[in-house]
Amino acid sequence: MDLSARERDPGGSRCPWCGAVARRRWFPFVVGYEYKGSGEGAAWWGIGREADDIAMSFCDACRQPVVWHGQSQIWPASSSAPPAARHMPAEVRASFDEARAIVDHSPRAAAALLRLSLRALAALLVPPGGTDDDVRTLVESVLPDTVRPAFRTARVLGDGAVRPGELDPRDDRPTALALFDLVNLVVEKTIAEPAAWRG
């Protein structure tokens, strides 16, 4: 595959891993090579060939790989949802990333996963020994007042609240996208901003 045009591309779209608009480094996708390590380092050996119309790029910001077929990203699966906030804990991000992978195919399932992410986040942020409802405690005692109405709009709290992990027929794509923003907002307000103040 001729990568010359790709190599001249500064990489104007967002990285699916870190969300940065950064330069990409392009490489042909070669099949048939084997990896062999040694005490002196590592060496590539074997017989291989370049796969037709398939390439890999690596983001300059996070160094994560993306696989392309022609001009289309094939791995990781593209998503219309925003990437996870940088400081999102791993136990929260697992459900968040799973929701990103499916939101364009099943917004209801994505919304259910995002409510699980919020519950996991609340469990990490709310001091132990309080109420059984960690999300309510998080909203009422940890988050600023300006964020609270969003939890009712997304049906996380209030009379029409949906339990975490439960599928709700009212959950559509706008609701799921609002939940992505809500999870990221909670991470920013409760983890990223305090970390920035601590320096």
C-alpha cells in the first residue's frame, strides 16, 4: 500500500483512544512475520507481505494503534460518543468503553451500561458507611448544585429514575449521549479538577 499520501496527512481527526487531534504515524500492515526475542533485544524474522489496502497508524499523543481499510477505520470500532475523560478510573471506564462500542447500534444498552458506570464511580467517590444509594449521596453531597439537574434529565435520579443496568424503552440516542457527557462531567468535577488544584 502506498502510504505517501497518508504520511503527509497531519492527522486532522480525533484519536479514538485518547480523543486528541494529533499527528499519526503510518505503517503498512504486514502479515506473515514472527517475533523472536533475545537477550540482546528483539528481532523480526520470517517471510511476510504487505496486506492490500490495510494500514496501521499510531497516535503521537497516546501511541495507541488504529487499523484502517482504505480510508475507513476498522479497529477500534468508531463511535459517535465522546471518549472517556482522561482521569476516569479503570473500573468505571470498562463499562463506559463498552457503551461507546455499541451506542450507535443499541442506545438502550449503552444507557444501561453508563448508569452502571455512574454507580461504580459513585461507589469510589462516596465515603463508606453512608447511605445505600451512593449515586444520590454523590449528587447531593459531593457534586456542585449546577450538575444536579442533569441527573434527573438523564433519569438517573428522581421519580422516573432507571436502575443501573436496566434497559428502558425510553432510552434513545440523545439520552445515551447525554449520559456519556454526564459520566465525563462527574469525573472532571470530582477527580480531574481536585487533582489539578493539588498540582
